[in-house]
Amino acid sequence: MSSDHALGALSASALAPHYRRFRVTERVLLTGHSHQAWPDVAREGQLAAWDDAAEHVDDKWGRAFERAERVREGFRARLGGPEGDITLGANTHELLVRLLSALPLRQRPRIVTTDGEFHTVRRQLDRLGEEGAELVRVPSLPAETVGERLLAAIDSRTALVIVSAVFFDSGRIAGGLDALAAGAAARGVALLVDTYHALSALPFDTRALGLESAFLVGGGYKYCQLGEGNCFLRTPPNCDLRPVVTGWFAAFEHLGDRAVPGRPVPYGSGPGARFAGATYDPTSHYRAARVFEFHDAQGLTPDRLRALSLRQLDRLVGALEAHRETTPSPWFPEVPTPETLRGGGAFLVLETPRAGELVRALHRDGVYADHRGDKLRLGPAPYVTVDQLDHAADVLSRAIRTLS
């Protein structure tokens, strides 16, 4: 990375030309928290996957595994370079299921989590609850003290704690995870931290956060701009769990071994092997490897992305607050203060019972956003310019005025 990248501030207008195929200058994509635009080089990666398959047929896998390793390196760097293994998966659900299958849930059926976890976790735990798992959900808010509540809910029958680093619905950053990790480890309880809304959105240093003993799950669909099929599970060093849900990629070096009755099923020692699945579509890794290379070349580090994100959120909040003062409407939601933004992730959350209507109104005017229930979510991305943010605030304010 060049020195100007290391020292300079990121410029949305300078980055936008690299995303031409997503037409980021023709519409306002406030979907940074959900589906970011892919840089144009992502297409080169997808085409390279096709070309390698056509040229090398089944011999393509050596090249595909090289891309997979590049993706592991990209995730590891954005986690602060922690020790431990990284398993890649198509989605976080398959990785969650493999971890759950490795835990002693018959002996320790209690799982502690929050009421603010994404649907992947919520639904799977609900179903496990129907089969006898004991679920304890503590409030996710106030987020600053959620670690304390989770730690207090752990008992001798607890096998696992699950919590998000940044909550998907409120956008708040979870606090007290260092003490939670230490307390869980001391009790022999596994801790899984969902990093999806933190990865590349915030500086995330596994060691500095006290999470070396934790499992970390996440993916690149959002802030990393990798697209679908790029998720990971980071396991702590010296993890010897034996997932029941296991695929043949978990034991490459043992494939030639003859099965011996009574001998435990072996697990491999290669990168990401212990929690690996089976044959997958490597196209996503070709795309992701190319995007990570682009991010490195452009200096899109978590520190610089966070600085740009906060500038964008400050601008959006300022514009909305100005409209709120001049737009007397009972439907205009309360706008967070700039200080409040520092305790949140890379998207703005506005609470209003008309969130769904406002999302549709924004879309009609070329502004893309989403909502979760009564929470309107606006997520600037690195290629969204100041003018686009001001335009989005104008469009949203007009839409609010039309509500009756």
C-alpha cells in the first residue's frame, strides 16, 4: 500500500469510477449495510473461474484452492491477523450448524444469546429449542452492557453463547465482549461472535478486543463487497472439537485410509479442514480474491473505511436534521446525534412505523434502502458522494411530508 493511501482520506468521487457496472453514479445506493456494489474487477474474477474450468477441467481445483487461500488471508487481515484456523463456507448458516453439531448439547443443553441476532441464528436456535435445547435470550439493548448480561446468564449447563459484534437491527456496537470471552473461557463455554456488520466496516482486532478464545463467524456479502458465497468461521487455536456435520473436505489426507471399525472418524489438519464441508462452487472465491486485491490496491482498510463512513453518516444526519426542523410532520423520525453514531456501525437507523412505505418511496426516486420492521436502514458505501447523500435526505424528507 502506498504512503498516500496510508495517510490520505478516502474519496467517494474517486472510487465511484471503479463501480461503473453497478451504475453507482446513476442511483443512490444506501445499501452499504446489505448489498454493496461490486467493483468492476469482480467480473474479471468470475470470468477467470469459467476460463479455468474450461481450460483445466477437473485440474482447476489447484487454482481454485489458491483463490480460497487468498480469501482466507483477506478475512484474517480484516480480523486483525489472529491465530487460529479459518474455514470458508457458502453462508454463515452451514458454519453455525457445524459448530452446533460439535458441542455437547446433550450434557449441556443451555444456549445463551440475545434478542437482536440475525435470522440465521434466531430460526436455528428456535428449532433446537423445540428439540429440547434450553434457550436464554437477554436484551441486546443497551448494547454497551450486553456482554455483562450474557455473562450473568451463563451457568454450568451452558454450552454456547452467541452474540453479534454489531446488531443488524439497531446498528449498535456490542460492549463488554472482552470480559464475556474471558468469563466464558474460564467456564469451558464456547463463544461465537457474529462479525458480519463489523468486518471492513469497523477496525476489528481480535486480540485487542480480547476475543482470541472465541469463534468468529462472518462474511463478505456486505462491507467487503465480495458478493454471495463468501463466509467464514474462525476457530480458536488448538480447537479439537469434532463436528458431527462434516464433509469429505474435512479429511483430504485421510481419504485413502481404510476404515477400521471402532476407530474415530479422522479430521484433517489443512487450512480450515476441521469444520469444512464438501464440494462447492469456487466462482465466489475467484471473485472475492480479485476484490480483496482491489481493496488492498486502493487502500480500503477498515480504519479508512470507518473514517469515511463516519463522515458520510455525519453528513446524512446533518441534512436530515435540517429537514426535520423545517418539516413539521409527526412521521419524521428522531435523528441520532453525531455522538450517538460513534457507538454504532456503518449504517443509520431511523425508527418509524411507516418504514416500509418510505423505503418504497425512496426506491421510486432512485434511492435504495431497506427496513427491518419499523427500522428504516440507510447505509452509505465508499462510492456514495456528498451530493448523493444530500439528495437522499431531500427525497426522504419529501416522502415523509406526503405521509398522512
